[in-house]
Amino acid sequence: AQTVTQSQPEMSVQEAETVTLSCTYDTSESNYYLFWYKQPPSRQMILVIRQEAYKQQNATENRFSVNFQKAAKSFSLKISDSQLGDTAMYFCAFPPPGGSEKLVFGKGTKLTVNP
Amino acid sequence: GAVVSQHPSWVICKSGTSVKIECRSLDFQATTMFWYRQFPKQSLMLMATSNEGSKATYEQGVEKDKFLINHASLTLSTLTVTSAHPEDSSFYICSARDPLLPDTQYFGPGTRLTVL
């Protein structure tokens, strides 16, 4: 079974500081994509960052970057210079094996950025 | 990123009536769309995969006769909740698969359904 684990149900960070959200997953595939989605209070799911497993270079999108460790099956999200607008639920996701088009989501981490 | 719209954003209906929710990909053609349900403070639960021109694939435990899905065009999928009951009250979210980015889904803003 494919699983995605986010071990931090809630986190908080001060504005302008850096925070890292963890995600581990289990798969038997050798190539796949990994995603972080953000769901702010508006409940609109927003794609934050996308990582291809065969690429060793960690993906970066402005203040968001990942630490992808394929052997450890770890895919953490680092948010630098946190802003109040980063307050949201963050979900880690990846496709199950066998060429499925679906995504498996973690339970989410609720991040609060404090002023 | 690609834009997905959903309509309505919220709906209140009486028990026993049917409600239709539309999901549209605005700037790309989506052969595959997905319908999710989200309970308060929980993650997304996939209900079904909607493929243009063919029958939807439902996840285990999802009643296909209650949640009718139609994907009649490359930009529109609809979810109809038939004979709705209060337990169907939830937040329903659709997504569309980007044909240019493998495995990447873009989400609509969601629809809050309240059944009285």
C-alpha cells in the first residue's frame, strides 16, 4: 500500500523566520513525482512545488524549497522568510504506483505564521 | 499555473433533492478530472476519476448511483449528488490533470454543500 506520512499535525513560526515541514512516503516505484499543496483558509488548493524523483537537484520556487532524499523516502518543504499569507494547511502528495493518475495525500500540517 | 473553476461555490438544498456541481478547466483541455470530498480539518478523499468520453472510475466505498459524474467535454466535468441527505453535506473539490505536466493536478476552489 502506498502511504504518505506527515508527522507534524500543527506547526507555528514567527514571521520572517524559516520553517520545515516533513513528509515521508512509501513506494516501490523508481520514478515518480512528488508534490506539496497549500490550502489557505479560503480552502483553495494551490500547488506549491513539484519534484521529479529522478532529479537529484532539489526543486525551488521562490521562498519554497524541498529537501528530497530518495533513499530515505523523505520529501520535506522549507519555507524561508515566512509571511503571514503562508498560514495554511500543507499537504504532501504523490501518485500511487502502476501509472495511476491519482494522487495520494498526507493528512496535512497546519502552519500558522505569527506576526 | 492552469486555472480550474467550480460552480457553485456554495449551495443549500433540501433533503431528497439533487444538486449538480460543475468543474471547468479554463485555459487547458483536461481529459482527466478528479472529484474529492473533504471533511472539516481532514485531508482530501478521492471519490472518483472522471475521464472525458467514458465512464467515471469510482473509489471503493463511493456510491456511483448517488454521486453521478459526467465528463462530456474536454473542459467540463459535473458531479450530481442525487437524493441528497444531511450526511452528504461536505466540501467537494474537483481537480484537472495538466496534460503538459505529468501527474500534476490543479484544483478548483471547491463547493460547500449543505443539505437541510
